[in-house]
Amino acid sequence: MISEKVLKAVTAGKIWSFHGGIHPEMHKETTSGCLIEELEIPNILIVPIRQTSLSAGEIIVREGDRVLKGQPLTKIFAKGQIPVHAPTSGTVKSIGFYTACHPSGLKDQAVVIIPDGEDEWLEHKGCSNFTDLSPEELADHVTEAGIAGMGGAGFPAGYKLKSAIGKTEILIINGCECEPYLTADDALMREKSDEITDGIRIIQHILKPKLTIMAIEANKPEAAEAMRKSIQKAQAHIEVRVLPVRYPTGAARPLIYTLTGIEVGYDSRSNDFGVSMHNVASTYAIKRAVIDGEPCVERVVTVTGGNFCKNGNYVLKNGTLLKHLINKVGLKNNKAVHIIIGGPMMGFSAPSMDTPLIKTSGCVIAPDAKELPMAGDYLNCIKCGRCQEVCPSRLVPYMLLSHSRAENIEGLKNCNFKDCIQCGCCTYVCSSGIPLVMEFRKVLAKIKKMKDEEKSKRKSQELIAFRTERTEREKAERQARIEAIKQKTLSSETTESKPQTSDLKNEQQAKAVALAKAKAKAMQQVNAGEKQNLDPAVSADDPAARAKAIALAKAKTRQQADAVEKQNQEKQNQDPAVSADDPVARAKAIALAKAKARMQQADAGEKQNQEKQNQDPAVSAEDPVARAKAIALAKAKARMQQADAGEKQNQEKQNQDPAVSAEDPVARAKAIALAKAKARMQQNKELDK
């Protein structure tokens, strides 16, 4: 930051002298007294979207759209960009690539507007009381208005302001306009001094400097007086400093050194030393943007030169073509036309008459043969050293020329080529007439191209690496998700299967135990029934009768058990609860049903036999032996009679059935077997009764 000693010296008005510089013929007298005129709206405007030293914004209009004056044509999407606005109302004819306002003459993207002649503004509002806004809000407002440095460098004013907030101790307003022929800033200070003062106050509110200096060269006495009166009327804390006429005093580094004695290196910024600088035209545009609410769509341009019929300072809309300007002011000689955009020292020859003027175009010169003779063949460098004497950056231009022609990038770096401000002093004094600045611009373009290619290559490599990394990461994440799903599924299946298997095993064991108990109980009941049916009268004294009775009871019990088991089997097959889907449960249900059936049959058989015995009068309790014999004899006779009767009936049916004949022994055998089976079943049922 600035020391107190330096600050006191600056406040006292001390002026330092920078190294080098020249005193060319200024040619300002033809336009210095001219009033600012507004040129009529052209019939076509080609508005380049890149109008600063940085990248361009994104186009937001389409072909066929009607736009109003001040309507944004682009929007910013990266730091350092500023929007471009429609210079007047009209229709967007096309969007394409047209000749750029650049020494290269290359084409750049632009929006072509056909004006409707109404010059209708988009609705906009200003802020007369700008002190109500914060410094950051004001800086953003300047950026949205699309204001660039109009002194030639073209750096966005809004970002320049924002980067200097809280760092500025000395604010410099550059009104030197040291380039020959240029008087646009001079005219602004003479005619728009009050608005320029308001613009300075806005910048002061944003940066809050300790000291504000307005620098004006001594060849503009009327402008200096007008600014003093305006500052005094506004009671603003601004000092007007009149500096000696010397080129390039108006360049940023020489002017900072002249006013403060601080040398700013190429790798540094003036903000690093507590100094901030803004051009007069930019300051005027800031006032119109903040207080009037008008974006930057036009500027004052000096039109001069011996070949123009009418010289002066004109308000030209952004995107006005050179041929429109030439048609309005006229040319004295149409055969040999040489147009320079910018000053004669730092400007460039117009690539064509269709070149559009932009925000940084402060001058258009059409010199005659006496003013600026056409460049001819030049001689070899004699290393006289005159270029070194006038270089304000303390460089050795003839050594830079040697490295430039050899494309020795390392040699240029060692000679601090990056400190060159391309002021043109070396070209002006060259004894051999070598266009040194043009040679430097060529090598700068090559260096920039190499850097762009390296940057593009690096970006491509980074993009490829990023895509590869992203692909691998997504693949790994996808595999991890698959593994997680598998683990989750496996764990859930294991968790579910364990309790199910355990529960099923416990259930099967419980059912098996219950079935075993049921079978044991059934057998006990059957044995008990047999013992009860076996009358004590049938004792060991008559073993034959006793054996018959036991055999008869067992057979009857088995027949009844088989019948019940068959019925239960049919019920189980019909029961939807016992399905093939659960064979274990079905088998358990069948076994349980069989056990229950046997128990029921045993109980029923025992009860029936007991009742019959009690009801038969022939068999009384008084003669138990006779009773048992009578029962056994009756059962045996009944079986014999039933068997004979069934055999007889089956024989008769077989003889009567025509389908069962001797001619078909197989069918006859089947029928006989079926009849016998039916007879046995019927006999068993009757015996049970």
C-alpha cells in the first residue's frame, strides 16, 4: 500500500517524470473545438458480442425477434464477461460471423439488427440517490450495463471496480487523451463535465479513496477549466492536475508513475499498490448507467483526417459500420482510402469498410498522403538504440525484434517482452522505418495461439481423465450397489429360513409325539375292548371258544378301523387345508385322523357289542358261559350264511351278465373279482350291524 510519505507528496502535487516518451505532432486542432453531434441511425447494425479483452457472453435473442433499445442481446455466464445491448429498436435479421473490429481482420460472432427508426427504449429506471446502494450493488449494476474500459484496453469496468473495493487509496480519472488526433474525451469534459463529476462521485462511493485526482494534459485548457467549475459546484473532493504534454502520458503505467512515483510491473496490478484508474468516457458511462439507468449502447467517436470532408466528434451507436460513417461525412479521395481505427500510434488499419465500431473505438482517421504516408520498404536494423531511449517500459526493442523474427519465446521472456505496452514510440523513432509494433503484435498473436492450443489440449486431457475417472467411479459404485443388494437378500433369506426351519422342526416333533400318544392310546383301548368282549365265562376251561372269540373281536376291530380310515382318507383328500403344497402337514393330518378314527371305532364297537349282549334274552348274565357260546355260534353261522348267499348271488349275476361270457375270460375274471369284493364289503357291514 502507499506509504504516508508518498501520500503526502502526491497530495502536495508533486509530479514524477517517466522514462522515455516522445512528442509527436498532435493534429488535435481540427476537432478540439467541435461540438458533439449525433449521427443518424444507420439502416443496419452489426453488433459483435465480443467487445472487450475477455470472452464473450451467450446470445439470448433469435432471428426475427423485435428488440428495444437497451435490451440485452447476451447474458454473462463467466467471470469477466459483460452483456451487449441493442443499440436501437428493430428486428434481429440474422446471427452469424462477420468481420471483427480487430487488427487480424478475422470474423467473429455478431447480431445483425435492422433498425425501425423509432429508437424506442426498453423500460429502465435509474437511481438518483446512489448512496443508498452498497458498493457491491453499484459495481454489479455497472457490470450489467455492459461498460468496458473505453480508453482502449477494454477491461470490464464493473469487475475493475469490484476488485478494488477496500484496496484503493488513490483514485485517478484519466483525462489525458495523449494519442494524436483524439479529442473525444476533450469534448466530453467540455460539454458533459457535470455528468462526469457525478460519475466520479459514484466511483468514490464504491472505492472510498483517500485522494481523488483528475489528470488532464496541458493541451486541453478548456476541458480543465470546465471540470474545475463542475467539481466546485458539486463540492466534490477531487483535485484537477494539469500534466505536461508527452506521449504516452495517458497510458496506465506511465500515468501512475507520473502522479505517484509508483512503478507497476506487468505481473502486478495497480490495485496491489492502492491505486485505481478509470477513463473519462467510462466514468461518463457509469453515471448514465447508475443514475439514468441506461446501458452502454453508444459512445463519442472522433472522426478526423485530411481525407474526410467533415471532421468532428460524433455519437455513434455500437455496431455502426465504417461505410455508413464514410457515407455521412464523405471522403475527398475515394481512390486511395486508408482508414485507421484508433489513434495513429496504437490503432490499426481497418480490414474492410464493413468493419463495425465497438465500445473501445474512440477514433476513426482517414489521413491523406501528407499526414501519414503509406508504409514502404524498410531497412535492416542498425541497432542505433533510439528505440531503447524512448521506450517507457525500459525495454530494448531491437533485441525484442531479433527474438520475434526468430520466434525465440525464451529469449523474449528473458528480455521482459511482456512489459511492452505497444505504445508505438519505438516505431515512431526507428531510423530504418521498421514497424516494430506490428512485428511484436505478430509474435504476440503466435504466443497467444500456442497458449490457447496448450490450454485446449490440457482441457481435453483433463476432460478425458475426468470422464475416465467418472466411468470407473460409476462402475465401482454400481458394483458396490449390486454386492450390497446381494448381501442384503442373502442375509434376509438366512434370517427368515432359520426361524422357519426351527419352527417347522419343533412343530413336526410335537405332532409326532402327539401321534405316537394317540396310537398308544388307541391300542390300549382296542386291547381293553377285546378284554371286555372276552367274557370271563370263556375261560381256560374252553380254550377253543376263547380263541374264536378273540379272533372274532380282532377281525371286527380291524374291519371297523379300515372303514374309518378310508372315510378319513376321502375327507382329507377333499379338505383344502391339506393340499399337496404342504406334504408334511398333509401327512401329519392323515396320521392324526387315522388315530382318532381307530379310537372312535374301538369305542363304538365296544358299545354296540355291550348293548347287544344286554338285550339278547337268550344270553343272560346268569349263564355267562352259555351266553358267550351262543354269541360266538351266532356270529359264525351268520358269516357262513352271508358268504353262501353272496357267492350264490354273484354266480347268478355272472351267468346273467352278457358282458361276462366265456368268450371274454379276462373281462369275466375282472367281473367275478369285483363282485366278490363287493360281497365281502356287504357282509362285513351286515356283520357289524
